[in-house]
Amino acid sequence: LLLARKPEQLEFRPFDLCVLARQEEVEIRERLRGRPVTFSSLLPDRLTVLGSPELAAMVLHNLLDNACRYTEQGRILLEFRADEMLLTDTAPDDGIGIDKADQDKIWQRFWQADPSRGEDGGSGLGLSLVLRGCERLGWKVAHEHWEGGNRFRVRFSQG
């Protein structure tokens, strides 16, 4: 519903993104309990950004949900820097990684790398919502491959 609003209907204000991340951490740690996946975060004491806290929470939640859903073993790392957020996960040989050939498709609604894998399959909407949320916030989101898996980089607009 937030994405259905016109941009001028969204309330943009300074807020602490770390507060949202710490709220998500509790849920993530519970979801990963008993699985061979560790979650860690590198967060400053405070990171004030300008935007809609509700949209930012949706972006953060969907990125973390996706990482939990498709990281079968290894680790998930959430890191905030002054102007960006990084979410890195491991994709071992028997895990789910995003194929480089599919990199342009991941932002499409209902697209899934492998609908038969992951803890409950998902809907294929998460990353398209992340993209739309970031566009509304004036943020830039990108997927990158690294030697151990996937990384999502979100660059914040600071003004």
C-alpha cells in the first residue's frame, strides 16, 4: 500500500535506520535458530537517513527475508556505512546463488531463481518490492556477485 501512494503523499523525515535494523535482527536470529546459518551485523550506534521509515523498513525486511529464505548454510552479514547498506550472504556449491545470467531478471515481479528451493518457495515479489521501495526513497539498489555468494548494495540519498 505504501508503494501505491504518490511520492508527495509519503512523509519523508530524518530517522535512525539502525533502530529498524535492530528490530529486524531479533526476528532474523529466531528464524535462523537451528539452521547452519549465522547472522551478524556491523552497525554504527546511529545512522540517520532521510526518507520514509515505513518504506525503509519494507526494503530492509524484504532483503533480509530473501537472504534467510535462500541461504541454506554459511552466513548472512548486514553492514551499514555512512552512505550505504550491504547485505552479503554465502552461496556454497549446494546452496542457492543468483546465476549471473539471471541478474537482470531478479527485479521482475514473480521471478524466482528456483521456486522449488528455499524454506517455503516465496512469491517472487520481494526483490521487485525492494527495487520499487528504493526508487521511492531515492536510493539505489544493486546486486553483486562476490567470491562466496551474493551481495546487495543499497546507496542512500542523503539529502
